[in-house]
Amino acid sequence: MRYSQLLITTAKETPAEAEVISHQLLLRAGFIRKLTSGLYTYLPLGLAALRKVERIVREEMNRAGAQEILMPMVQPADLWEESGRWKQYGPELLRFKDRHQRDCCLGPTHEEVVTDVARREVHSYRQLPVNLYQIQTKFRDEIRPRFGLMRGREFVMKDAYSFDASEEGAEESYRKMRDAYNRIFKRCGLEFRAVEADSGSIGGSFSHEFMVLAKTGEDTLVICQSCDYAANLEKAKAAPPVKTEDSAAMLDCVKVATPGMKKVDAVAAFLGLTARQVIKTMIYVADGELVAVLVRGDREVQPVKLKNLLGVTDVELADDDTVWQKTKLPVGYIGPVGLPIKFVADQEVMLMVNAAAGANEKGFHCTGVNPGRDFTPALTGDLRQVTAEDCCPLCGGSLRLTEGIEVGHIFKLGTKYSAAMNATFQDTDGQEKVMIMGCYGIGVSRVVAAAIEQNHDANGIIFPLPLAPVQVIVLNLDLKNAAVTAAAEQLHSELEAAGVEVLYDDRDERPGSKFKDADLLGIPYRVTVGKGVEKDGTVELRSRRSGATTMLPLTQAAGEIADKIRVELAAAVGE
């Protein structure tokens, strides 16, 4: 592969549109080009990196016993109406009508389509278990696409779906996929963690996200520093609260004037309490209805936990005007005693004794408020957001909050789709049973971006060898020198013959420009052919990651480089 014949256009300046490092470097290195908001064209080296991820994913999915298929990107609305998601999914689902005025959508995911495949093709327990996967383009009409390949509207995804006859079988399918995902991301050379996560619009009873650890990640992870516990912030738990006060010492509930004091800290200071002794009441809109949420004064409500406790699709914090118009309650002075709307409470609140809370009257709070005696919530549960000050729910160890990029997500779906769409099979007794499903996704194009977020320096990309679009770049530093050019051509040919993916920089450019471009592209190994060839018959091998250089005899260079790459790739696979 010759640089002079390849479509590569690099840039020195960082594009103004690019906010995160992966977007900046993918554009500067000429890997991708923007068509319009959230849509990108992959140029040759960008596509080569994408294919590397696809190959690793495909090999490990096949190894785990999954079978590759390819489903349509355009999906009929009637399948989504069967599952109940046509109206539920939201505006990210791009809906349209075909020429016959039939409702369709561009597939953001394929649960409905694959369930239709299973119900048509699988009829007996003898055909189960089965795991079907595809690597295909998806489309989600993101309201604010950003960060290049990290959050585009069109992206490449691997999605797999398992069908089992029993819960035990479904557990085994889930385990196989979790093991396969661990192998995939290890082979990609990424630092990652599998974390407990919310299932979101996909549904199901349980899920794990696979997160690449990076400062620019959009998700916050909670990781125990003493054991293997890890969870997305929206799912994370802390060690359960313990009641320490004596419940027999309850005081009377008394209304106290607190003029102008709407914030927890101000109320606590005025009453001689700490924020931990104040009940904070937040008003949310849950599927169009107001609901109050009680948390300890030093805590924050976790909206996803609230949504799951209520069993609703959407929750958002109500603004002050909405609260006043619908309840005539003054924000900042709302509390659970005599509260006229439905309210729920975090489990910590139910252990509080003699707390302070709003009196539902402007300028007043109550002291001596006790759950059970003075108020009873409609529901209680874990509703608060975990902090670094909390302890691990498994071992009691210290927790650490860090950022991560989601590159994979696996779900235990159960019968959510198979029951709704009548995907059944005959068991050993000839009885009709509903198939039990799992769902397993990897953002293939996002893996490329995540790898760059985790592997770069001031000079450009540093690709892990398994993901690099090419493994070696050969630089000819003097095209006008016959001996140097002959040596570079020879090395290029020998590396190709040895099975090495090599890019030969045969451009008539200054050495400095070639060095800068080689670093920007992130190719793992650089071989410089220059004066050393004439002087003592040597070339320079440089590692992009470590910067270490080695002088190699030209006659042995191709063999030694090929051996080095084979050993490194074998180690990545675990051989």
C-alpha cells in the first residue's frame, strides 16, 4: 500500500466543530469526513480500523456459538406495535411512510425483527438454544448528535439475540456473552470494566454495560477499590443505611418560622441541625403526573432509580411555576406532613428521627418530623445518587467515581418481546412455551473512537496493534537517493510477503512532515529508511507507543518485524 496512491488528507489544525480528542484526531488524520450532523463517511484508513474491530467481534461471537445473519434496516411499524414500542420508543425512532402509506422506521435496534425470525423458524425445544447476531448500520435520530463517532445518528453496531427454553439456559447464554465481551475488549487492547446498568428502553430484568475508562466519557461509573463491584451511576447502590438514633426519643412535630429560607443548608443552619437531619422534598413530573420525592438533605435524587420505582417511562424535575399552578404549594417549603399529592421516599428517609421538613406553607418548616407517625409514603426504595463518600454494597470498601465510554451492553430480556409477539416453542411434553431472550450489543464504530480517547498523545493517535488500520509504516526519507529508495521498496515488498500490513510513505515530502503524519495516524511501528542504509545497511524501527528505537539490519528487518507483530497479536488473543 503506497501513501502516494491512498486517499489520506491530514491536517495540522484542530477542526472547530470537534469537541473531544477522538473526533479531533479522526478528522485531522483523514479517517472520517462529516456529511451532515451525526453522519460520517469512512475514508480508507478509518474503514480499515472499523474492519479490525468487526473482525475481532465476529471471531469471538462465532467462538461463543452465535450464528451471523443480516436483517433489514427498514422495519415495518406493525412489528413495533406488537411489542408496544412504536409509541413508547420516542423521537429517536425515525418514522416514515413508504409509497403505499405504510408506517415504517429505520432500525435503531432489532429486537422485533429477530423475534419475528425466531417465531417463524424455531418451533421445538430441539432447536434451542440459538443465538443470532449481525453487524449492521443502525440509525437513531439523536436530538443533539456530537463527539463524532461517539454519538452519531448513524453508526455500526453488532447486535445479538439469544433464545432459550429455560431460565437456566438463558443464564448460560448470558454468561457466554459476558465472557465473549470480556475477550473482545481485551483483544482490542482497551482498559475497560463491566458494570451493572439500567436496561432503559430495551427493557429486561438485568443488564451490564462494558465501559472503556476515559476522562471524556459521558457516563459516570462507581467502582469499588476493594472488590469487583462496578455499576453505572444511575444503577449504583451503596451499603444499606443503618438506623442509629433511638426511635423512642421522638419529639413532637412543631411548625417553626423560617422566613426566606428555601435551601437545605440555610434551613439546617437556622435550626441548629445538619443537612443530614433535613428531609428534602423534590417535585417531579412522571408520565405527566406530579409526584414528590423525599431524600435526605445531603442527598440528590437519581432520576433513573425514580423512574424504575414508579414503573414509568419518563421523569423530569418540575419547574416552580408548574408546581404552584397544580398544587399551590410554595417551592422551598414543601414537606411530607399533610402533603396533598402522591409522594415516595428514599429508604434513608424512613430511618430518620426528629427531622426537619417543609411545612407546605411559605416561610415555615416543621421540626420533630418522624416517618410512620407523621407521614407514610406511597412507595419506598433506593432513590438517591451514590457518592464517593459512600461504601461498597458488597464489601463495605471505598468507592471511586470515574468516567467511562459505553462500548457494549448486554441484557437479560426474559419474555418481554417473545410473549408480546407470540414467539413460542413446543417443550418435551408437547406444551407451548414462550422463548426466553437475551440481547447483546456492541457499538463497533464507537469502539474505534473509544480506543483513541484512551490511546493518544500530543502528536496524535496511538492505536493498539489489534485495531490499527495498518501495522507498520515505512518512511523513505530520500526519494532521490537510489540506494535509499531501493532499500525502502525492498523492505515494503518483504513485509507484505511476510503478511505484515504495511503503508509505504513514498511521497516527495520533507522528513519532518512524514514523521508528523506517521505519529498522527497512530500506526504502531515506524521504519525509517535513510542514511543508515548507505552507512551500515541498517534501518530504524520505532514504537509509536513507547518511542523506543532499534537499529535493524536491512536484510533481517522484515523477518524480525513480522515475528514481533505475530508475538504481540498472539498475546492479545491469549495464545
